[in-house]
Amino acid sequence: MGLVVKTNIVALVKKVNESKGSQVNSVADDFLPAVEAKVKKMVDDAIERARANGRKTLMGKDI
């Protein structure tokens, strides 16, 4: 399941470069799977927090 879209990440990198004056200009092939794993972990943790609080709805505070 592809939660992370490479073109969106590349666009974000360019935007951050402009705002911070950074010089990172490429995204390695192993970066996206690492981001994907972090997103999945965040969602899993949020589900557990919502469940522990007796809710069936994920909220920003669950992150």
C-alpha cells in the first residue's frame, strides 16, 4: 500500500530547500520505504491510543 507519494516528497524537499536555504536536491530510493514505515507506525500507535481512550475515531491528539 503506497501511502507516501514520491512526487509529493520531492516537492516538499524543494519547498523546504527554498525556505531554509538547504541544498538537499534528491531523494534516495530507500528514503520512501523508511517514511512509509514511520507513517504506518504512527497510525498503529494512534489507533492504540484512541482504543485506550474508548474512542473509535482517530484524532490529531492521538499522534
